[in-house]
Amino acid sequence: MAWWSFLRPSGGQQFDVANTHTVELTRRRPEISLTKQGAAVGNMRVNLSWQMRTSDTGGWSTERRSFLRRQVDVFKPRVVQAAGPAMVNVDLDLACMYELTDGSKGVVQPLGNFLGDLDAPPWIQMSGDDRFGGSSGETLYINFDKREEFKRLLVFVYIYDGTPAFDRTHAKVEIFPGSGPRIEIPLTEREPQARSCAVVLIENRKGELMVRREVKYVYGFQAEIDRLYGWGLQWGRGYKTKV
């Protein structure tokens, strides 16, 4: 065997793996079976984290802008610049639409205080609402000891307030099954006007629980995602209390 063969990925490699404990779902490899991983048991944790970061200015290189600016600034009065770059101010919310095998449907989300229940239907519970992009983010718990009760679950993220800027918040959704590797789905595509994103669909396929990357951005909110996936819920306008 040639020495360079050790540098090639294995032919059985199915996912982009950052390390032995992390699987990143991508467009090329969008699915993973929780059942085959032995991970469809206990409480699965779904976490959304993001950071408010400086806005991207883009444009020409610093050297070229500086040269041209020096030529023009001779004829312009000096402008006082604000100290520091602009910040992206955004409040992301994690949520989950559910459809159970008995036909019941609904949503678990911070907006409206629909926080769910881990020990009773829908067997899903939200930890709370993070409005500032803290290190812990927002977390959703799913009770897979009741896995036979689930038909499909759609985990999605929406921008409740602030600038539509998924590509500038370092947002990502991480799934921590009861066992097996952590699953990661970054939300870094440049969709400057998108207000919501369907992130991952969890389906019960004849007893096998599959996780499939979606990452579909929409320009509306929950009702638009509902229509995209045919959930059929009734939506109204909601607000959070001021902090």
C-alpha cells in the first residue's frame, strides 16, 4: 500500500467530521440515523448559540481605499467617525414544530411562552429565552424515551427582533443525543433579508428516527415555514415583554 493512501478519506466516510465526537451535516451529506447510532433514547438536547458581532463592510482593499481617500479628502472637510465598528443587534429564537402519531400538532417556542413539557405531550420542552446571544444560548429538550409518539419534528430559528443577518451572527444549531456524536448545523449562508430558517427535520420513518439537514431560509416568520412544510397551524402576531 502506498504511503499517500493514508492521507485519503475512507471510502465509507459519510459525513464531514470535525473530530471523533462531532458530525457536521452538509448539503452533500445531509442525513444521519439516530436509531442506527443507538442515540434515539433518553433526552436529546438541541442548542442554538450565536454572537452579536461587528458588521461586515466589504469593498476594496484597505490600501486602495486609503490611497483614493487621501486624494479626495484634500477637498472635503474632516468627518468625525464613531468609535468602533457597528454591531449587529439581533434576537434569535429557537423553536420546534411537532406532529405526533396521534395527529396532534403544535409548536414549542419562547414567543407566547409555549415552552412545552418533557414529561407529557408533546414530550418537548424549551429551557427559556436568550435575548442577547449568551454563551449557553437557547436549548430545546426532546424526550426520546417517547420516540414512538413522534411523527416529525421541525427545528427552526427565527429573528424575533433586530437586523436580518444570519451570516453575521455566527449562529449554529448543535444536537446532543443521549449517546453518539454531537451533530452540528452552522447557519452561515448569506441570506441578507431572511427572517427565519428551517434548520433540521427529525422524522420517524417506519420506526427509524432520521435527522435531516434543511437550512432553508424564508423571508417571513413561523407561518411561512408552516406553509413550506404543510404543517397547517394557525398563527397570530405575538410580542415579548420589554427587558
